[in-house]
Amino acid sequence: MKKFLALLLAACMLLSVVPALAEDDVAAIVAAASELTHDELVEKAKAEEGTFIMYGNTSRIANAAEAFGELYGITVEPSNLKDAEIYVKLESEINGSAKGADMVMIQDGASLTYAVDDGWLINYVPAAVKDTMGEGDMNPLVHQYINKLFIYNNLGDSVPAIKNVWELTAPEMKGNIIFKNPENETVNMNFLVMLTNDTWSQKLADAYKAWKGEDIDLGDYKNAGYKWIAEFLSNCTFGSSDTTIAEEVSQETAAGKIGLFVLSKLRSSSVLTDNLTVAQYDATENGYTVEPFSGFMYPMYAMVTASATRPYTAMLFIEYLMTADGFQPWGKSIGAYSPSTAIEPNEGDLGISIWKDTLVMEDPEYILDNFEAVNDFALKYIQ
């Protein structure tokens, strides 16, 4: 399911045959539980039987699940899967009688919006965290924000210390930019889609004028977002994972290289962090701005499944994930940001307010309406 439309179509077909009674029961339980105290939620969760099953597209879900299971004496079975794999598994589980996932941690707000609207996944906001969350982060519930940033090799005489993203379209940058193939990474394609909206395309047009000193000539491009996408992708080489990109850009032989990848990959012992500079860190420290953005940021959501057999346990785990202890597997390193004001960013990192001001954020509705057109356009420039 590489194309977003295919994913939505598959979800639509399957959502139409979800057993109404089971879906309604879980939704009613979640709605009634919205005001439960922590102790009441624990009591109801412990009364449920069977293994608690969760899916997440984050490897650190296993650490959170283990700590949660030990804390409450609940048998937990976590699985680390890609977004598309989660949807495929949920499809078969919703249509079958076998025990499936009780909750998921999942990215891609556009697909999630579709699934929530059709009742496939159910939103739950723990009463204990409502006062610490912004309205825009509660429906659907954001567990964390993750950022992908321009990070460059700081060795040699041609350090790509960019101050304007149009610098990445210059001829000398061809082959020196590494990006995970957006054909295989939905959040990367979502980022490109967002650049074509009115706001970001205008910002890109303004940034072009600041760079060149003249108005942008769009030629046959619809707007500046499309032009930047075409020229950026034409200069890129495409890595298979953000981890391998971080490793490659950090090598002593990678002078002149820049990557757009997940900041948290700098925690890996295989990445030579001394050889890397985060563009936004450098900008903040030296009082300038990377025009008009220094990367992008997207949410990770925590949701109850409509076919959950342990819905109270799913809600208790979501409550746990929103606490400092539950967030610890992610919060212990840079690159993950809780939307709860009760949880501070990792020491040495920037706060979420700075990231929201300097990064491209997802608008699920815009992505839903424009994904197919931008996807088809972008694929022409992926070599």
C-alpha cells in the first residue's frame, strides 16, 4: 500500500463491514470512561481478561509496554509495525473473530482522520491529563511530536550550513542531499504535500526572493511549493531508513552532505554525532532563521481500537503513556516532544513551541484532499 489513496480505499471497504454492535459497545465504554478516576480505571482494567495487545510504529513501545505490565500486573503483547502493516492487521482483525489489537500508536494524521470519522479507531483523553493539553492535541489524542530536520556534515571546505532551503536546489547540491524515499514513507510525502498549500507555497516564494533577490519564475509549476519539490527531489539520493541516512551523513567521507531525517536518530551509537550539525540548533544559537523552515514535524497518536476486548486496559495504557514515566522511553533522548505541559523536553533540546514555529506541520484535511495529486507529481522526480 504505497499510495495513500489505495490505503484509504482499502480502509473504506473494510470499515463498511465492521460489526456495528462491537464498535458501538467499545465506543460507549470509552465515552462513559472519560471521567473515571485513575483508581477506577485501574480497577476496571484489572477485571478484564486475556492478553493486552498493542501495535505501534515505534520501537520503543516495547519498553513502555514492559514497564506498564510490571506496574499493573497485566500481561502485555506489543508489536512494532509500520503504519501500513498496522492497517492491514486491523483490517483482518475487524473482519474476523480472532483476538486483535486493543490500542495502537500510529502516525499519518490524514489516514487517522479517515479511520476515526468512520469509527474504526476511538479517541480517548484521560481525565488526568486534560488540564495539561492544548485543545488541538486532544482530538485525536497526540502522544508525541517527532521532528525530521536538516542535519549536515560539518567537515571539510564545503559545509552545507544552509540558511535558506532554496540553497538545496542549487546544481552543486545534486547527489549531496539524502532523504528517505517518500514513496515508502508516508510522513515524508505528507511533508511535501503540505508545501503546496497557499501558506507554505507563499513562504517558499518569499524565501526564493530573499535568496535570489528577484521574484520566482514558476514556469509551468502550479506554485513555489511544486517548484521546490521538483528541484529538491532532483538533487536527492534516497536512503532506505532514517537510521542509515544518519549514519551515512555522519561519516568522515561524507563532507558536503546534508540529510533530512529524524532528530532522535542522533542517539544511536553508530552515528558520529561530532561530525553533524543540526541546522535549527545552529540557527537558534546564532540568532538567524532557516528560511522558511528547517524541517518538518508530525504527531504520533494513541488510540483505542473499535474491536478492543480490553478497552479499559487500553485506556489505562494511554493514560500511562501521557505521564512522565510512560513517556520516558521516548523522552530520555532528543527528538520526541510530549504535548503535555507537565513533561519538559529533553535537556539540551529545543522546546516544542520553537519547533512549531520553525517546522512544517501536518494539516490532515489538506493532505486528504491533495495527496494523490502531489504524490503523482513527486514520484516523477524520484530517481
